[in-house]
Amino acid sequence: MFRLENVTYEYQAGVKALADVSLHIPRGCWAAVIGANGSGKSTMARHLNGLLAATSGRVLVDGRDVNEYANVQQLRRKVGIVFQNPDNQIVGNSVEEDVAFGPENLGVPRDEMRRRITEVLGMVGLVGREKADPNNLSGGQKQRLAIAGALAMQPEALILDEATAMLDPVGAAEVLEVLRRLHAGGMTIVMITHSMAEVAEAELAVVMANGRLQMAAPPAEIFRREQELRGWHIELPPVTQLGNMLGMKGCLSLDELLTRLDVGR
Amino acid sequence: MLMAAKKRQIRFGAYYPAESPVHSLDPRAKIIAMLLFLTGILFVESYAWFAAVYAFGLLALRLARIPAGKAFGAVRGLVVLLIFTALINAFFTRGEMVLWQYGALTLTLEGLHRSALMLLRLVAMVAFSGLLTFTTTPIALSDALESLGRPLARFGFPAHEFAMMMTIALRFIPVLLEEADKIMKAQRSRGGDWREGSLTRRMKGIIAVVVPLLFNALKRADDLAIAMEARGYIGGKGRISLRELRWRPVDTAVLLVVLVFVALLVASRWLPPLW
């Protein structure tokens, strides 16, 4: 789905936010991007739907160079993005109007818009709230609305730029549940996160530091390399740390740790 | 939580929710009708015709299921202006019939007459403009203005941009109010309170609230712009709005009725005075 080839991005001459990043995220994959603040995670994500253009190198989406897309809307339609602060990305004055914002921009006919609103609100569990004022929704609901807004454009991939960072644990869990369902339906997901528990959900973990790609491998494999991660200011989830101490390296969940302990006994 | 309770009470614009034939009219018809009606009122110069204006307006209010008290309540905010205007008209109109004189102040019958007409005119304009603002949501108003302004887009009039700005402003007013509340609480918890102390102290307190509020608003604007771009926003071109304005025969009918009435009001200037 996404292929980055030696992508470098300088936000001013000589200052590299991304340096020579090469990465492949296959279609249908759930990738988690981790790294300390300023490591280049968000910058990389914004290259994936053309919000930022690489200073050098190539970004391929669905096999095509992002510069080859006839218009930027085609690319935006293919790759949806959800940002950190739900309040700053909701445009509509009601839930349905906000979901419609993307399709409105694409000039989708009204009947189709209505159909999509019903469909995506079902996907994120907000059916019945069509007329609600977004200001009266909880954090988790707002972020699910933002996801619905992206889904209404019928994207093939969804990027989440720290989309759970401002949510309480309940809200974050709601969002994750939606992502699991979307992933099961074949959606490519790129999730930028600080939460190691969320990384454990992914199939591919991408570690960024100082604008460079440091590692890209399944989370279990990455979680074995505790020392290196520490060097990049990344803390493992407690259960993985405990497992590593006990010699059960790269455990992703409590269940996994317990099973492996049982087997080890 | 106090803020959450307060937030629900805040209503933007003057929209008065009700099910009525006036509420369901096309907002464009209402805007045009209101402009015509207000123009008509400017032409009225006699008490009899003002009686007609008030009868027409009150009938429309009844149809719109808006309590007359609510419509005329809007006049309260203008009481000072009204009294001032009335006094000026009463005392500075020259005339034959001097009722009372004190130095340079002269109260004439003509002055009283003019002052009364002026009051009737202003009160009618303020009260009956509620027929538009009470029955139309701010969003519908902005849609209508966009639609009416579209022919002007050719000459560079940013009709769509204005409507989008209005939509976003409506969406963010509660967000910013909540934020202002949060900042004020934060300042107060550190001993800053703009409601107490000398004028300079209060000014400083207000600055301490306004600056972070403005700063955050700019950050939000930046975020929102990126989010809108990410959702394919490229301006009004090729855009289809989910909300659809529908012009029905009843809209044409209403407009015709208003047009006839306004024509009468305009003509009344040249008709022999009834009273």
C-alpha cells in the first residue's frame, strides 16, 4: 500500500525532519509507528497522503508515486487521516454534517452521502447520534466521529496520528475496537502512538528516532530489543519488561506471558 | 461541570425552535421577504399604515408560533437609543404648534408626531426582523446567504468562503468558551482574577486570559486547516452540500404576498393620508 524510497524532508534548508527513510507497508497491514517526540513520526505520516511533499526520494501509494496522482483529492480519498485533537478536526455543526464534509468536498451525490453516513456511523457505533452537536460528545465519541469522517471518503488506508493520545482509557479502548473491526475488514492502518499496549496490537512496528527509521519488524521482535529502545527513549509495556526480565522475551500480553511461563515450568 | 450546564443554555443567534409554516420556509425566501418588508416600513408615514404594518407583522408572528412578547423583547436592548431618538425628534423638529418652550428647547406638535412615527418605525423593524432570525437557524441563514451570493461569485464575491467561515465559527464558539473558562480557572487558581482590584490589575488579568486564548485559537485554526485539507477540501468548487435548500411554491406565494403588501406601503406615501 505504502512504499517510501529514501525519503528526506527538510522543513527548512539543512534541517531534516526525515532522513533517508525507506519503508514498505503492505496492503491490509496494521502498522504502528513509535518514537519520541520530534522523531519524525508525524512528518512521515503526512507524506502518506500528500499533506507534505518529500524534499527528495519517492513516496508510492498503491504503487503510484504521489506526484503522479492527477489531483490531490484522489490521493486524499484513498488515504484518510485522523489527528490527535478531536476538537480541531471536526468541521460540522452536527454529527452527520461532519461525516458528510469529505464526501461534500468530493462532490458525492446527496443520496450516496446519506447512505455513507448511515454506513460509517454504524461502523464506529454512533448510529442514532446523527443530529447531535459534536460539542456534546465524549472524547472517545468525538474521535470515533473523526474516524467516521475519514471513512466516509471510502479510503483504502487510514492513518491515525496519535489519535488516542488525548482520550481517557475508555475512549482509547473504543477507538481501538473500531480499528480492530476495520482491520478485520481489510483496511490498511498506520497508527502513530506512544502507547506500547497499542503497538502490541499491530503486525508491524516501525521505530523512528532523529528522523531516521531505526527498525521495522513485528512488535514481538522489536520488544526483545529493550536496550536499543531505551536508547531512543521508548519504554516497553510493563508486561513485556517483566517477561524480558524472566527470560521470556518479546511478550505482547499478559496471557502470552502466562502461557509461556506455564510452558517453561 | 458548571460550564457544561451553562454551555447548553447558550443559544447562538436568536433561533427559537418551533414547528411552524414560517420555520419551514426556504431561508432565501425569508431573507428576501424580510429585506422587502424592512424597506417597506421605511416608506410608511401615517398611523393608519403603521397599524397595517403591525397587523401584518403580528399575524406573521402568530403564524411562526413566536410569542409577540419575545419579538418585542428584542426592543428592550435598544431602549436608550429609542428614547434618545424620540427626544431628538420631538425637540428639534420645527413646527407651528408650539406646546412647550424652555430656552432653546421647543416641543412642537409636529415634533411629537414625527417622534411617534419614528418610534413606531424602529420598534416594528427590530421586532419583526425576529421573523427571520427566530425562525431560521444560523446555519440555514449562512446557506441561504451563500446561495443568494453565488451569482456575485463571478465578480469575486467570496460567497462560499463566508458561509464556510460562519459554519466554522458556529462550531468553535462553544469550544472557545469552554477554553476561556478553563484558562480563567487556571489563572484564578494562581491568584489572578480579572474581576477584582484596580483597573490596571483587571486589565492585566484580562490580557492573561485573552493572550493564551488567542494563541490556542490560532493553533486550532492551523490544525483545522490541515484536517480540512486532509478531507479533500479545496474550496467551494465542485462541492455539493449535504444540506439542500428547496424552493417550493409556498415560498413564491409568500414572497408575492409580501411584495404586494410592500408595494402598498411604498405607494402609501403618495396616497392621500388616511389619518
